[in-house]
Amino acid sequence: MSSPNGAAPAEDEHIDGRKLFTFMCMVFGMFMAILDIQIVSASLSEIQSGLSASSDEIPWVQTSYLIAEVVMIPLSGYLSRMLSTRWMFAISAGGFTIMSLMCSTATTINEMIVYRALQGFIGGGMIPTVFASAYLIFPRAKFNIVSPLIGLVATLAPTIGPTLGGYLTEYFSWHWLFLINVVPGLLVTIAAVLLIDFDEPDFSLFQKMDWTGLAGLAVFLGSLEYVLEEGASDDWFQSETIVLFAVASSVGAFVFFWRAFTAEEPIVDLRAFSDTNFTMGSIFSFTMGIGLYGLTYLYPVYLAAIRDYNALQIGETMFVSGAAMFLAAPLAGRLMSVLDPRAMMGLGFAGFAIGTWMITGITKDWDFWELFVPQILRGVSLMICMVPINNIALGLLPPHMIKNASGLFNLTRNLGGAVGLAVINTVLTNRQTFHYDRIAESLNWSRHVVTETLAGMTQAYSSLGADAEKAALNSISGIVTREAFVMSFADVFLILTGLFTALLVALVFVQKPQAAGGGGGGGH
């Protein structure tokens, strides 16, 4: 029988069919939870209209989900040890399903925000629980089969989210963004109750729960997520609200870390960071979060603002990355069995850097085909990177550390995405202003080309009479704004190229993985 804190070591290298089927059900639940982060992103305007929400209120449909989820992810390790994998996952899947149904029935923005927060908090437990189970129930020799599966789901779900969301709102209604979860969620919940038997609960942990540390964790991560989500739009520390939440996050962090090192049973065990490979894997995961969520954000912004694409067209364009990931998953599994994981990560980081470098030449005319190859490079590189990163971070830890470590590892990816989006938005704003000013300076009225262009546009608007020159000036201003925006995109992709190139250098700090590790095939 397995211990409360983990599964027993593997006795052979055979994958039990029942365990594999159970794990596939869990993976599907994780897919729904990750998908729901992005599925509403392309359809916020439809939700805003349906709920009669203001432009200031509607971003909270996303923000409330992310804040709640980021608190649950590190907490899940403790709860999984206390309740067992079966009941932790069943409660997460069942609660996520119920809240999905409630989201579809929301009639006001306040109802939607509450339901989305509960959906993110309860459902957030599925993601790290699946990662932990993969490294507890399967023998290490089979990680090259299991790892691509969870890597594919973790990267594919947020990539195809806007695509699926665009289709659902185009052909049905925004309610189906949430209703689509109900039947699969029920099936996953039932499967979890009936099939999961990887470990036993340890209810004594309830008496030992560090409520002070839990409060610190919630304030620390919840406030940090708010600052990262809202900071760029609120001009960062020029906003009193951002300053207030930044202070709250600092106080929460102090309380959380104090209790993490002094409590008898800390709510999050940080000892996994004493393992060099886990620490490096978490750093890589943080950075890959920037690549995963940052590029999933950047492409739609460009296509909507510059190419005037609707949600469905954006989704169809973004599907290239998802298809590339899907097709690259078997390749990643095969490479795991023949290549050093560090070499795989090097290939992935290099592919990422080449893809982002190609986009530094972006213009207003770039369309599906110009973005085709960079998206393929992104999709393939993500798969080639994520599989060895997962294995280096979690596959070498002893079983009793994996549940807590899985929560921390997944937290780094989400925080990487949040930090990445905050930095990207700030750079886009600042560089657009910079480029606008530089272009405006070059529009010297003593230059023949400038006066000729103004005269031509004035003639084009001659039907407006006395307002023709004003319309021409507005048109020129619009062109300058557009070009400054496109140039700011090129700057962001140049920064991302430097980031992924730097990761190649960081690989020298990763130790070569040894044969020993935390795989297991435990059960009853």
C-alpha cells in the first residue's frame, strides 16, 4: 500500500492499463482548466454586451479567475496530501464543472466575477495534481511517453483557447464558453471518484494546517497577480490602488515566507528549491510561461488592431501553433529517449529565438502566411522545451516531495505568464510613444514629400469641403500611430529573442540527469 504522501516505488516498467486510462481522464480535466484561462479572451466583448458591463468591469472576468487560480496552485500539494489524489481531484473537477454551469447562467457582471473566481480557485487544483500524478504512478522509463502528453495539454490548451472561443461565440453564444465544460466535467468527476486509487488521505494534516501561512499566501499571490494584471493599464505606481496592492503583496509575502520556514507543517513546502535541477527547471518554466502566454497574447492584439481580424479569423490564424504542438508531441517523446534533456532544451530555446527574430521584421501588411513559419517554430519549440523541463524539475525528486513541488513548478509558469504580459504591455505602450514621437519629428513641413502627401490626402477628402485638410491631418496621424504600434511590436519580439538566447547560456547550470528519480507505480 502506498503512503499518504506519495506512491510506492515502481516494481517494474510496465504501464498499467487502468492507471493509464485514469490518468487520461485526469489530463482531460486539466485541459479544461487550462483552456478556460484563454477561451474567453477572444469573446470578452460579447460577454460585456450580454451582461451590460462597462469597459472597466469586463477585464475582471479574466482577472478574478487568474487571481483565484494562482492561490490554489501552490496550495494544492498540501490539500492533495490531506485529502488524497482521488478526493482532491474529484472536488476540483466537480467544483469547476458546477461553477462553469453557474457562469453560463450569470445575468450581471458581479455574478460572473464571483463565479469565475470560484471556478478558478476550485479548478486550479487539477493542474498540479495531474503533473504530480504523472511522476508518481508511472515508472521513470516511461516518462518519454507520459511527459509529452502533459506537456502537450499544458501548452496546447491556452493556444487553441482563442480559436475555440471564437468558434463558439460566432456560431452559438458566449454562454457556450462555459456550457462546453459541463458534460465532460461530470464524466471526469465520476471517473476520478471511481478510478483514482494512487494514495491514501492524511486527515491529521487538517489539525496541523497553518492558517496564518495560508492567509499570507492568499494575500501575497492574489495581490501580486492583481498588480501584474492591472499595473500596465493603470500606469503602475502612479495608481494608488496598485501601490496599495503592492504593499499588501509585500506584507503577505513576509508572512508566508516566515511561516514557511517556522511552521510545523508549512502550507507550501519550499524544500524542493534546494534541488538545483528543480530550481533551474522552475526558472525555465517561468520563462516559458512568458513565451506561452505572451505570444498567445501578442498575435491576437496585432491581428485585431492592425489587420482588423475578428475573433474567428484570429482563432483560425492562431491554430497553426496548436497544430504544430500536436504534431511535435510524438517527436518530443522520441527525442527524450535518445537525447540529453539539456540538448533538447537547447534546440527548443534556439527555435524560439529564431521564430521571434523572424517577427522583428513585422510590418502592417503581415498576414497569415508571414506568421506561418514563426508560429510553427513556436509550437514545435514549446513541445521540445516543455517535456525535458518537466522531467528535469519533477522527474528527479523523491516521491514524498513531488506533490508540493508540482504546485510550485506550475506556479512559476503562471507567474511567468503574468509577469511577461505585464512587461509586454508596458514595453508596447512606452515604445509606441517613443516611435510616435520620432516619426512625428520627421514630419517636417519643409519636406516636399510631407507637403505632397498632405495635399494628396486633402484632395482625396475634398468632398468634405472646409474640413478636408483636417481629415487629411487625422488620417496622417492615424498612419503614424499604426506604424509606431507595429514598430513597438518589433521591439517586443527583439527583447523576446534576447531572452530565449540567454536561456541557452543558462543551460550550463543544469546538471546532467541521473538514472535515479521519483517515478513510481504505486497503488493499492
